[in-house]
Amino acid sequence: MIGPHPLIIGPFLAATDQAGSNQGPYDSYSENGTPVAIEKASAAAKAVGTARGGGSSPGKGETMKHYLAVLMITLFTTVTAFADVAASRDKTVKGAVIGGVAGGVIGAVISNNRAGHSAKRGAIVGAVAGTAAGAIVGAMMDKQERELRQVPGVEVQRTANDELNVVVKNDVLFDFNSSALRSSSRSAMQEMASVFEKYPNTTISVQGHADSVGTVSYNERLSQRRANSVAGYIESLGVRSNRVETLGYGESQPRATNTTASGRQLNRRVEIHVKANQA
């Protein structure tokens, strides 16, 4: 694990100790979302500036210290989050993000030493904060992806930095022409629900799909009932209902041809899209 430099992060930790909380931006994001994480980092940085400035209205120098404290906090948080992701999906991209954060710190220092660059400095601060927040989201989704891949009978796809797609074949979940969950599928569903509960700052879209056997309207209704069954079950296991939506697409989004038995089997499925909540 990559650790913080004491001269950089020490004042921040002292400020959070005085506030009675050592919760960092990554933990804040996981529990409360990006706005709270950035707000807590900013508040801690203000505490450092006020303590050193001896007053509630810091001047230009103390304001810049505030900016730099926030930047260094986000840099440390990003590096730590990446170090925790053992199975990196794209080290080049993640390294570029870390470089962007470090470059933002340097840019802020340079702009502070030149007159009339407050707008640029503000842009740098915003860009770096956004980059760091995106990195935190990516690290959180990396961890969730690894855990979901351990669930038997599912296929996990990373469709975006902030989104996962979990595909469950209908023959795992349901009997033919039925929307009642099979008892043998409940163990896998319980494992998935446990992962979803660990990462509450996500939205879950349960989407039912069918093959082309039967009428279009019947397949739409069947796929909706199956999506409702999956959603209802994970909600009964503790996943909050306000995080979950259901959709029934019927036969409108096939993954394979409907002219073969193997293709129809691929098309009979439930997909669970997991997306990180945005600021």
C-alpha cells in the first residue's frame, strides 16, 4: 500500500482528528457520494488554513494553502485507491489520472505566483477535484467487479469506468416459461445482493430479455415479470428499493440469433446494470 508523506498529509489528519473523524474522501464517497467526499476534504483543508492563519478570513496566502491542501488530499486519496486495486484493468489510464492530479498541483502553484490568474487557478482546482473523484469511482467499481466475478453462474462486463453489466442466464434463474425464481438460483442471488449492499452508492437496473418464441407482447410481459422477480428478491435481502429499477425488453435486444437453440438460450437472460451515482 502506498502511504502518505507526513509533511503533506499530516496537517489534514490533524484537522480531521480535531473534528472527531478520520474518514477520508474515499470512505466518504463509498458511503455518501462524491459531494460529501469533496466537501469533507475541503472542510479539512479550510481548518488547516484557519489554524495557521490565526483567523476566520485568511488572505491570499492562506487561501492558496487551502487549495493546495485539497489538491494534496485528493492526490493522496487517488494514489491510495489505485494501490488497493490489485487487478488493474488499465494501468496506463490510471497512471495518467494520477499524473493529471500531480500536474494540477504544480499548475496551481505556478498560477499562484503570477498575477491575474485566479480563474485559471479555479479551473485547475475544479479539474483536479473532478479527476480525483472519477478515480475514486473507478477504484470502487473495480473492487465491486472483482467480487461479482466470484459469483457462480454470472458473466460480468465492464461497460464503462462507472458501470458494470452482470448477465444471468434465465436457465440459471427460471424454469421454462416461468417468472418464479428457481430455488437453486437463490444462493447466487444472495451473493450478488451482498455485494450490492457493500457498495450502496450505485443504482441497479434489472432488465429482463426473452427469445422470439411466442408473441412480442407476451415476451415483453414475461421479461418484465422476471425482472420484477429478481429485483424483488434482492430487495428482500436488504438492497434498498430506491436504488433498483426494472425493465422488460422482451425479444427486442437479442444477443444472438433466434434461429438456433443455443442462440435462443443466450437471448433468454436477465441483465443487472450497476452504475455509480454521480455528483
